Amino acid sequence: MPNSRITPALAHRLLRDGTAVLLDVREPDEFRAGHAPGAVQVAPAALADGTADLPTGRDLVPVCRSGNRSRRAAALLAERGVASVDVVGGMRDWAALGLPVRTGSGAAGTVI
């Protein structure tokens, strides 16, 4: 998948189909407040310093609240040779479309 931007609806479809991993690049408290089911929370500092243990075997789709941090995350991944796309409008637009959102940190996602 080339580095580009996709809609929340397409990100949801890729996540649902199992072809992508949604990387939530917000802070843990933001993730707990509401995230996509199945999203993996990646600490922004760990992503920035290269210590994040990123999932493999599926396309990576960074998402944040509005799309700014996810765009930076996709650029960081590209610098490291990892193809990814980010979600235009982030979780704000995801929720506005009525796509599923979970709260808390439980089984809905994993913190890396």
C-alpha cells in the first residue's frame, strides 16, 4: 500500500476484512476515551524514537483524532521503509460517520 491518505470508511473496511492494522497514534488517555474496535494503540514517543514493536503481516493504517498526528506517523514509517496510509479526519470523522467506537483499554486494542 503506497503512502497516501484514505477515508475512515475505507480504513474500517480494511480493518474489518483483516487486511490492515489500525495504529492509533494518540496518547493512552485519548485511546481509552474512544477508539476503533481492534485498533492497536502505539505510544507516539515509541513510534518517534523507533522503539515501537509494530505489527507485521498486514498493512499499517495510522489514525489519530483529526488526521495530523497520523499523517506524521505515516511519514515516519515511510522514512523507515514501511508503507502505510493514514486516515483523513481521524477518529473525529470516524465517529461522525457512525463507525464503531469503543471506550476503555480492554480487549478492543493492544498498547504497544
